[in-house]
Amino acid sequence: MDSAIAPHLRCPRTRPRGVGDGHVPPAPAWSARAQEPLGQAVIGYFGVQFRSDDAPAARTAFEALLDCLNAADGPARRDLAQYDDAAGFQNLIAVSYWDAPSSYARWRDSARVAGWWDAARRAPGPLGYFREVLSPSAERLETIFSSDQRLEGLGALMGGVSDEIEEHGYWGSMRDRLPLAQTDGLDGDGALVPTTDPDGRGRRVAGGRNLVVIRSGQDWSETRGDERRLYLDDIEPTLRAGMDYLRDRGLEAGCFCNRYVQMIDETLRPIEKSFGVSHWRSLADLEQWSASHPTHLAIFGVFMQVVSDLKDLKLHHEVCVLEPAAQDYEYVNCHPGTGLLGAIG
Ligand code: HEM
């Protein structure tokens, strides 16, 4: 078996793993691996927010964003999603992955992209725009996939997988997959503060030390028969209840914001994939929620019971633990419940 931690990121542990050496996982799982070691990734969530009456304008604005993403130095990989939020707004989101901060910076600062963002900030009309950009270094990232085929998100950017990994199938395994957690407790300071926007057109938020972002994805597009029914009738409604809890009352669990999104294709039509993306005060808060909240315990329990019969349902997650300088959040003309704005009031 392999370790989830890539060979070049392994070091003598000063912090023990959450499980003994004889641990045998109940089912196989894999972690993403890049062919050339990844130094630092950039993950950008770019969104257009609108009321349904403004859908045509929003679509045009989103297509302009996609054109920008196609420009030189654009992301190597992107996923599209739509999200109907609790305030009654719709959001189109492009999740974009770069394998180096330098190419992201060149893209962001190019005349075309800077001009597009500036125009959006100056004349947003009825639309809202946001960008939430995370730049985790490799030792602050972990991924897990239930299949080694059709990797999603960061895994698709990295392009390959480990052998079957040891560190999964027990609470605390997320931490054990994080390279930096070999020697660091990754305590969060819980800070989340509004910061000044130089021209006052957008609202900016500064995230604190070791804020955590998880994208947890589900792909049921290849499921059939009993497996499809199990996912759609048993697992998904419980997942949705858990996602609604995090959206509406997440702060009491240390979750600053949560979006449970429907993935869409390039023509903006729904596909049979979803993910939850949430920002957390700390890794400990995320661990506590996943190991104790009835909704996650219920889906975890069902999953563990039927895991050997699950053939085509694909699950994955990617987690990053971020330093303050690796977070950049800006919201233009968005309602006050959008993303991290909802947590600062
Ligand atoms: C871990 C099931 C959605 C957060 C796990 C594990 C399973 C599971 C089986 C253990 C994985 C292993 O170590 O082998 C599911 C299913 C989901 C789902 C079936 C949906 C269909 C989510 C979502 C979140 C989440 C949306 C977002 C907050 C976590 C976390 C862990 C975990 C943080 C790691 C806990 C730890 O290692 O301490 N989940 N999950 N899960 N899940 Fe989920």
C-alpha cells in the first residue's frame, strides 16, 4: 500500500497518525499525484450572481468570464457549477485550477482579464461578481478519490494517482493525509475580518491562519439500478440535509459558509455531478462536524455498509489548509449572505 503523502513530502512524524500500523482500510481509495511535483496550486472560485429575471445578462457575463479563462495563462483545468442560494439568488461559478501562482498572476494581471474585472467592478448593473482565490502549497493539500478513474478538480489538474492509500477509513485520516500535519497541529486562529477595498467598489475579506476549504464531490452519472436508487433515494437527501445545515447554521459548527452546487457542462446544462464547498474556521472544526453530525454520520454509515456493492458512484474530496496570504476574497455587488460575507455580518 502507498501513503497518501507523496514521497518527496514525507518526513519523520512528530505527530502520530490517528491509527496504528496494522490498519486495513475497508475499501480502496487513492490520492492525486502530479507527474512533476506540484509546488503551489491556485484554485479560483469565480462567480456571477443574479436574480432569475436577469438570467440572460448573467449568462452573457459568465460567457465573458469563460472567454477570459480561455485566454493565455488561463487555468489548466476548470469545472462549472450553478448554485441557488438561500437568499433567492442564482450563482454561476467557474472553479479554476492553475499549477503555479506565477501563471495565475500573469493571467489575472493581463490587460484582458484585468480589464474585464475592472469593468465588472465599475458597472456591475444588476449582477454580482465574486472571486475567492486560494493558493495552497503542496504540503497544505490533501485529496482522496473512491476511484482511480475520471479524477475531478485538483486531481484532474494533477493528472495521476497514488497506489491504494493506507490513510483512510477512520476518523482523523484527513489530517493524516496532509503532509504538513506530520509535524504541525494546524490550529486555526479563527480570524475572519472585513478589509478595506481601495476604491470601495467591492467588499474584501481576510481569512485567518489555517482556515480550511473542502470541496467534496459526488458523481452518480454512471450509476444504474439499485446503486442509483441507493444514491438518489437514501444518500443524496441526507447529504442535502447536511449541506442545508451547514448553509443555514454552519457558524455554530465553525463552518463560515457552505455551497452545495450542481455541476453544469459548457453549455450550462446540469450534469449528474455535485459538490459541497465550504470554508471552515479550522481543521479541528471540520473533523468534529464530519465525525459527529447526524447527517454525515448517516451517509458515512450507509456508505460503509454498502461500499463493496458500490461500483459506479464516485466520491472525492480535496482539502486545503491556508495561510492568510494564500487567501483572496472579493465580492462586488453581491448580497450580504454571499460566501464569507455571511460570516462577517
Ligand atoms: C470522510 C462519506 C460528503 C466531509 C468520509 C468518509 C466517508 C464519507 C465514507 C471516510 C473516508 C475514508 O477515510 O475512507 C461521504 C459521502 C458523502 C460525503 C458518502 C456524500 C455522498 C461529505 C461532504 C463533506 C464531507 C459534503 C463536507 C464537509 C468529510 C470529511 C471527512 C469525510 C472532512 C474526513 C474526516 C476525517 O478523516 O477525519 N466521508 N461523505 N463529506 N467526509 Fe464525507
